[in-house]
Amino acid sequence: MDHYKVLGLHRTATKEEIKAAFKKLAFQFHPDKHSQSPKAVRENATIRFKQVSEAYEVLMDDRKRADFNFRRGSAAGAGNNYYSQYSYGYGRGGGSYEYKPRSGGSGGGFASKFELALRILTSRSSLLNLGFAAAILGGIVVIDSSGESLWRVQNSGKSFEEAMKSIEKAKAYREDNLKERP
């Protein structure tokens, strides 16, 4: 389903235009307005109202709109379109309206999972997190190697074990001097 066509808008529509189109169509297809209409007209109006509501919800949310535009653009001309794999209709129990996969659709195929993984990895937040993790890892490596370099500069010719022995001797010497003082 093309949300822009449902609202009668162009892809470059502003939020004000989306809101105005929604109000107009929601008033036209609202179920309360058609409560006295024949059953077929009432059901058609209800379906159209829900489509208009969904289109409004998607197009007013920047994230959902970008996702919709991305999916529509990447699948343009393809017969196996993401949106063609879903249908609208009434579910069981109380006539509730639901958005469900069409039978025979391959909504969970490898390509869609790969596309989803690629979109997650290339999202701004993931790239920022990856950059932050790389900066921390780089800092750890620099600090570790600089600490080793400083040790070598400060203690040329000594190994760590020899340095520990000399520290132990210095502690023992201080303790002996403190015991000798009255």
C-alpha cells in the first residue's frame, strides 16, 4: 500500500499537507459518519479510514516515513515488494482490523534479513557506537603501549622482577630503620 496515494499526496509533501489531507479523509471515511449506511459501504469506509490512519501515522513520524521511503525506493519495480506481501482485512473474533502477511509471501527471506541487518549496521546510532568503541579500544592500546614505553625509559636495563625485588629491599630497609629509632 502506498501511503502517499492513500492520502492523495506527493512524496515531497510537508507535515502540514499530510495533516490537512488526513483530516479531510478521516472526516470523509470516519465509521461514525457511516453508521447508518449499508454494511458494504460501512465496511469499505472502515477499511479506508484505517488505511488513512495508518498512512498518517507512518508519514508523520520521521523515522517511519524514512523507512517507508527507503523500502519503496529499494523495491521499486520489483514484483516481490515488501508491501505487496501484506494485506488488510478483518481478523477473527469481533471483526478486528489487522495487518497480516499474505499467504505465499516470503517476508522472512534471507534478502530481507540481510537488508535489515545492513540498515541496522549503517544507521547513524550504530555507526556512532562503533566509532566510540573503536576510540576506546584505540585509547586502551595507546595507554598500554605507552605504559610499557615509560617503564623502559624509567627503568632501563631492569626487568619487572628485578624492580619488584629492589622495592621489597627498600621496604625492608625502611622497616629496619623505623625499628631502630626509639
